[in-house]
Amino acid sequence: MKKLSTLFILLVCFSLFNACSEDDITTTTEETVDTTDTSSDDAYVETYSDTDFDTVDWTDATHSKSADPDIEEIFEDEAVKRLDIVITAERWQAMLDDMTSLYGDFGTSTSGGGPGGGGLVETDEDPIFVPAEVFYEDKEWYKVGVRFKGNSSLQSTWSNGNLKLSFKLDFDEFEDEYPQIDNQRFYGFKKLSLKNNYNDKSMIREKVATDIFRDFGVASSHAGFYTVYVDHGDGPVYFGVYTLVEEVDDTVIDTQFSDNDGNLYKPDGNGASFAEGSFSESVFVKKTNEDEADYSDIESVFAALHSETRTTDPAAWRESLERIFDTDTFLKYLAVNTVIQNWDTYGRMTHNYFLYNNPDTAVLSWIPWDNNEALQTGNMQGSLALDFSDLNATEWPLIGYLYQDEVYQAQYDGYVQDVVNTVFNASLMQPKYATYATLIAPYATAEVSGYTFLNSSSDFQAAINELNSHVELRVSAVSNYLE
């Protein structure tokens, strides 16, 4: 049974034992931001009664599972495309009510919000999916699963009274309820993320960073710029500029690896640091092969990484580690991530990466994820120094122990130089920033209060200026580090 139906049953049971109901709650930040009526008396029950429809826009190229992912169409580099999401008023209200049950009333932040801020609610539950129509280039996709997505960014945006929330789209989530959409795809994609560019007033960091990783030979999601309009009963409402991001467990492992049948993990929690003794199956969340309770590949990385041969026989240690972990890809990732800077990932935070065990190689490869905080010094303790002098090696041994090894350190240093030579320097990045700024400025500055992270339209250009300065500073930092 779907989560929403389960919630309703619980609410009904509760009402049998409680004669009093809470007053209706009405919360708004602007006239256009309405999250009214979260009373349990009017809780929405999903019946999936709207099954009488024809999929008149369906074609093999646009809707069928048989189509290859059309990356050029969906992630066009120099375009801002438009997505329209149409949700019934009842389903939209159910989504808002569910958010209230997870995170409290809309717009009632007491912690000041912001990335890494305190006062966040701990929950393992995802927001509910509801069926919605998605429109793109005059074509309709039917009964698409739509939900809000994110962790601290979702909660902070919600509690700060901002409806520019990230979405996850799953194009055949409801195929059991609506047989007409069996194996529905969006130009070959089953799942996509619409990210709201949280804490990024330039609105381009997510795309720029993931492109840099991929250009440097690290598997990473494709991304593109989109304007998003949501019609939840009263016509389309402009939700702002989003970054559409390819899902790792959908097409990234399918198109960027030779075999997509291996174990894919999305670690989250203390054990994701790889500190000695911290392994826990619950931390290494499986995104493929979920029914197979086999974590031996991850456990092998822990064993090899913490072997005493690291100090007694480094060559044997490296050989053992490389049998299960793709150190070359990790060092490439590490060089890019440390040069461009990103505090919200491994080395500071125990999340925002995937590990994929390609059956053809039988080694785990690192895949970066969630790059909206990249290309800046960052929050919390800030981004890591190029020499990792601010890192506790035992707490973050994948960085600390590899950097302490003279062979791996030399390899990392070479990649750091390659990064600024080939994918990240002022002559490459500043024209790209200018192109993207010109491209999205009309849409970014058209965002409205209640659906934006900008305090004024000038914030957008100021953020672009910061990116231009940042790349110059980072190239200089690399020069100082390597001299």
C-alpha cells in the first residue's frame, strides 16, 4: 500500500480515540504561496480513480523503455528548457500535508536555516509520491510520480517559507495503478531530479561541477537548466530556475560503465567515513541488488584500507586495495573536488557520493553527487586544503591514508596539475560562466518572492562575479601548493 494510504489509516485510527481535532492551519509567506488546510479531518485519500485516459502523445522515441537515453535532447548545454508539472489540488495539498507531518509547519524556521544549520528534524522517510502530468515541448507524460526531494536543503527551504523545493520525477512509479504507462520513460530516462539550486545564487554550480568531473574522466551525472512551472489547481505558477540532474541509479551506471548489474551504494552516516570499525550495512544503502544482503565488497575495502601492511609493506597494501577499490578514479575525483572546492561531501560530510561495483572489473568506483555547494570555500569547517593539513587522516582514511602514501600522493599531485591545465582555469571557466549567465539571467532575475533564494536581482550577477574570482584564486592556490 502506498505511503499516503497508510498515513490515512493511521489518522482514522487516531480519530477514533480522540474526539478533538486541531484547528485548520493556514500558512503563507506571500500571496502566491499557499499551504492551507492541513487538518486531519480533511486528509486526502488516494483512490487512483482517474484511470480513464489515452496516452495520445506516446511515441517510442519519447516515452518507450526501448529508447536509449537522449542526453543531447534533455541535457542540452546552452539552453534553458521548460518543464510544466500539473498536479490536482487535492494531491498537491496531500504533498504539503505530508511535508508538515515530516518537518513541521511551512515557514516556521527557528534555527535560521542555511546549510549545515542546527535544529533540523531527523527522519528516514522520504516525502510521498503523487501522480502528476508532466509537459515538455508540447508533449505530455502521464501519471508521473512526483515528490519533493532532499535532506537538510529540503527541510531548510520548507521551514524558511520558500516553495522553490526540489522534486524527484519517476516516470513509471505508478505503472501498477495506471497500466497505460507501463515502463514509461522520458526520452529514455526513468528517473530524474529537479534540483532547486539551494544556497547557489548563481544557479549554475551543480551543472558546472558535474561537467568538470565528467570532463576529467570521473563518471558523473549530466545536468541541464530548466524553468519549472507547477499548476496545482489555479494555473501554472513559476517556481524558478532548476537544474535537471541525471540519476546515478538510472542511466549513469547504464551509460558510463560497461555493465550495469553490479552493486550500487549511496552511503549516508558515520560508516560512510570509512573510519576503522565504523562499517554498518544500514549506512551503505543499496540502490541496486537490494534483495541480496551481500556487502562483502564494501567490507573488503575496509579490510584492505586498514590493513597493517599500509605501514609495513606499502606496495602490498596498494596492491590489495586496488583489487577492490578503484584508486585511480578516486584520486582523479579527489583532485577535482579539492581544486574546485566542495565542502558538502567526503572529508567533511558523510554523504553525497555513490560507490559502484562494475562486474566487469570487480572494483568499486567513486561517483560524486550533489554539487550545488561546489565552487566556493563553503560552510562548516570549509573546503579541504590541497595538502589536507586540516584533515584527520584516521577519521577520513580514504583521503588521509592515500595521501600519506608517497605513490598515491604523487599521483594526486599530478592530477591536481592536470585539473588546472585541462578543465579548470580562468581561460576556460570565465567564458563558460559568462555564457551561462547570459543564458539564464532573464529567468533567474524573473524569480519571485516565495520561490527564490535571491534577495534581489543583483544577487545573481554578484554570484557570477564570485565564481570568476574563485577560479583565479584556485589556480593560484594550486601553483603555490605544487611549487
